[in-house]
Amino acid sequence: MPGSDVNDAHVSLEIAQQAGRLLLELREDFLAEHGADLTREQADRLRDLADAESHTLIARALADARPDDAVLSEEGKDDSSRLEAARVWIVDPLDGTWEYGQIRSDFAVHIALWDMAEQRLSACTVDLPGQGLSRSVLDADPGVHPLPTDRPIRIVASRSRPPETLERIVDDLSAVLAAGGITQGIEVVDVGSVGAKVNEVLAGRAEAYVHNTGFYEWDVAAPYGVALHYGLVPSHFDGSPVTFNHMPPYVTDLVVAHPEIAAALRSVLRT
């Protein structure tokens, strides 16, 4: 990793972890004031507060550390001048906002850097403060877990917006894998944040993540870059790479797969 990339990655990791600690502190203070059994209105207030405070921390920290770079943040006002910027930080200050307000651990902070000239991601961090874990392109020799032999292959999907064809995907992939000797079947699991979903694959608790009902670049960029670093295979359903800093900053679909099933899964998704 070139020296400038390492420096940027340290900036990303440090700021994401600061934001993660802030999110935990805000939630702890809120629960201490209002009790653990929040009403829907109280949980929404907590979510709004956390989104805003985390965005403010990250935006100020990036402005101090990298004042010449543009920032695309879910909670910031979008500015088309970023399309002409050489470097764009793509930020989700709180991914998995719903889960955060439910006092769950599957939420994340995403920070990634997109280089317009080279059309590549760097400095990617997925901080999972509720799990006491950060995933970063600084992680040394992370590697990929072997495919399981004592449980089904697991596909992670959105709880609220899974692919409409998920049942067919599972059936078709089961048949393709069985023909190749992977016969333990497939099961679907649901997790909150995109970062938390990809972390299930990184941790060896799942083998793929699929989503084709659309989301935004800040949902995708940091998990995508970390997945690449770990040796997973992320792409659009058709196998093409996901690119960033578009207007609007929308991503139509995403698959992140264990390399031993990536080709089979993509073949199913393309049909």
C-alpha cells in the first residue's frame, strides 16, 4: 500500500472510531435519561441526534485533516462540485440507523476515499462500535475463511427490502453448488447495516450478501473497499465493478461473495 494510502487509511480509521465511540456515548446517555424501554418517538429522536452528531464530528475532522478534499455524506448537503474533485470522502455517519435506535449492535460508521483520476477506493473503514470491532484496509493479511462443511452456505439479505427473487436465487444457487460438490444447502440470514452484513461474510459466519432494491454510495463504499481488501468478490449483479461519486449517488445492486462461490452466484444473479 503506497505511503499516501496508508496515511489516509489511518485518518479514516481514527475518525471512524471516534464517531463510533460518540454513538455509543450518546446512546448510553440517552438511555440513562429515558430508560431502556424507549417509545417510538424517543427512539426516533435518538436516531436523529446520533446521525447529526456523528456527521458533525466526521465532517469537522476531515476538514481539519484533509481540507482540500470533497465530502459526500448521507447527512450533509450534497454539492455537485464534488464531481470535479480529485478526491472524495464517502461517509455514512450511522449506517443501520433503525438498528441503532432498537439498541442493537448491528450498526456501523462508514468512511471511504474515492480517487477520481484512478477510479478506485482507498482508506476504507467499517467501524462496528456496538461489536467493539473495526474493519479496515489497514488490517494485515486478513484472508478469507474456508467454506463451511458443518452448516449450510449462508446468504445475508436485507430484513426490510430483500431481493424479490431471493427464493429463486437460493434454489438456483443450491442446485449449481450441489453440482460442484457443495451439498449442504443454503439458508438466508438478515442483519442491519450494510457494514454489519459484509462483516458477517468477513467473519466467516456467512458466505455472501446480495441486494438489488437500491441504496446509496455511502451505504456501499466502505464495505466494498474492505471486502476487496479481505479477498472477497464484490461487484454489481452482472459482475461489473461498482464505481462512485456519481450524481445522484445511487447504487442499483450489490453482491459480495466468498471467492469459491462468487462465479456460481453471479451466474445465477445474471439470469
